[in-house]
Amino acid sequence: MNARRAALVAAVVLGIALAVVIAVRTPWVPLPEPPGGRTPVDPTGGLPAAAVERADAFAAALRPASLASLLLGLVVSAVLGLTRAGGRLVRAVAAPLGGGWVWQVLLGVLALAVIGRLATLPLSAYGEVVRHRYGLSTRSWGLWARDVTVSLAIDAALTAFGLLVLVWLARRAPRLWWAWAGAGAAALVVVGSFLWPVVIEPAFNRFEPLAESRLRTDLLQLAEENGTPVEDVLVSDASRRTTTLNAYVSGFGSTRRVVLYDTLLDRLPDDQIESIVAHELGHVATDDVLTGTLMGALGAGAGVAALGWLLSSRRLLARAGAESPGDPRVVPLLLFLMAVGTLVSTPVQNGVSRHVEARADAHALDLTGDPEAFVRMQQDLAGSNLSDPDPPDAWHWFFGSHPTVSQRLAMAEDWARLERP
């Protein structure tokens, strides 16, 4: 079997393994159907008419810019990756430092990332203007610029490191570089899941322990009842950037902690905060992060194997002006193929995520036994975050990572009719 066919076979096998994990681990039916059938979905989510109109207006202002940014970024990546312009840029930025292949990869990734970000920056700024206009963003423009810069630097550094290893492997093992690179990509996904809460999160927010209070005691007790004790309850300074409400559980083992947005403490009663945290604890109880990490590792391995098959095409390499996968001029093409892969996988990831989030909702209802608090919490979150209770089906299918508030309230009614414990 030649190397090109081996890469294709590996991509197919890993893709099948990923499909099996998705099929087995996705909770396709989070709740059984109650007697009399499922509760009809109220498209308003029980929100006041003014709140629905405001959410619709916010979505109408933001969605076109979001879609335009996505398409523009893809077009820029295609122009640089499918022509010789990207390869020339990679060589040009490294020339002042001698033009070695290492500098071509590192500086090439940085230059391409900056160009892509600058192309979509006006649309990002417009999105920030819209969020300010609707009262969702509290960031100063200085803090916004700092966040954009830090995010770009982190993304560029991680991408540059990954592609540097990939090109090095392609130069050292021209036939099986994709196998070694795929194993490395899968390992990085696993390591990243563990390091994210202790390395990346502090780059954007400060965290302080929640002061001793009844709420803190109740949340720690809730985690104990869930069978997933946490080390601490922290408060994030989210109000520096946003007025939205949220909470999450991050970390593993000794790093696991409940994190509350400081905006929650000011605007929601304790029973609703406990309902939010119970949802997040549901992800821990069902090992959703570990399952997501496994899916990510298999997807990364399959994706790199697919790259091995694609980059064995002389015609495709010639379009980018590269001679082989070990040629640094292949970097723009790699970034374009990665962007396409991300776009294609997005609706699959979000489809799985919606079912996982629905199971966490059911778990929260089981853990707290308080559907009234759950309903009020979902409505308050939707009103505060300007969530569209009934987005267009195509938009929700592609971009929606959570059930709509309308779907969540219907599930709460189903839960109550089932008389869950």
C-alpha cells in the first residue's frame, strides 16, 4: 500500500471511529416522552413581547456581520492558500532573518494570522458596537483591542508550533509524516483540555474565591450530591467585558472548580444560580468534557490523515507554489484546508452539543428538583443575554450549540409531567 492510500485509509478508519463514538456517546433522547406526547414548543419562550422584539432586533443587526466575517475570512484564506501569493509572503517575511525554513513557518503563520484578522477586524468592531448599543458589552475600546491582540497572539503561537512540528516531520519522514503528526495532534487536544482552565482562562479574566455564604455552601453541597466534588467556587470579573450571565465548571480533579460570572451574583437569586450550576455539574457527572476530548482527538487524527492524502496531490501543491509537504510554502494551503475542515465539521459539533446540553438540563432538573427555578432562570438568561427564542432553523442547525430557550422550557414541562424524582 502506497503512502497516499495509507493516509486515506487512516482518515476513513479514524472517521468511522469518531462516528461510532458520536453515535454511542450522544444522548439522542435526553428525556423519555411523557404521557400524552411532548409539550409543544412556544416560539416566544414565555418572554414578554418587548423582550422578543429586542432579541430579534439584536440578532438581525449581528447575524449578517457574523456571516460576512466567516465568509470573508474563508475567502482571504483561499486566496493565500490556493495561489502562490501565500508562499511568496511566507518567504518574504523570513528573508530578513536569513530565510530558513523554521523562520518561514513561524513568521509565515504570524503574518497570515495578522492578515486574516485585519481583514475581518472592521466587522468585529461593528459587532462590538452592536453589543454596546444593546447593553451587552461593557468593554472599553482599549480592553477590546487588548482582547483581540491576546487572542490573536495565543492562536498564532499555538498554530505556529503545531505547523512547525508538522513541517519538520514532513521533512524528516516524507512518507509517514501524517501518521506522526496525527498522533501529535490528538495528544495536543488531550493536553489542551487539561491546561485550558489553568493557562488560557487567566489570560482573559481574574478569579477570586466566592466569599463564605449560604450560596457557597449550597453549591459545594450540590457538587457533593452530584458525586463530583469541586475544589473551590470562584467568581470571574466578567463584568469588565459584558453584562451577560453565565457560570461553568472547569478543570479536572484537583483543578475542578465552579466559576460564576460576577454579573450573576448581582442579578439572579440563589435558587436560579444553583440551577445553572446544576446544569454545569451535569456535564461533569456524564464525563462530557472527556467525551468531547476523545471526539476532538479522533477528529484531529482523522483530519491530519486527510491532510496527508490531500497534500500528496502534486496539482494541489503546485497551486500553492510548494514542492512538498515539507516545503514551508505549504503553510498557507494548510491553514486554508484547516479552515475548510473546521467549517464542514461545525454543524456536526453543534448538533452533538445541543443533545449534550439538553441532557445537562435534564440532569439539573433531577439534581435540584425545582423546575420553577429552572424556567425562571432560562427566561432571565434569555432576556439578559438577548437570546433569540426562535432563531431560523438553518441558522440554529449550523451555529446553535445549545437548545433554544423555547425548547428548554418545553423540556422542563416534560420533566414535570414525567414526575421525575
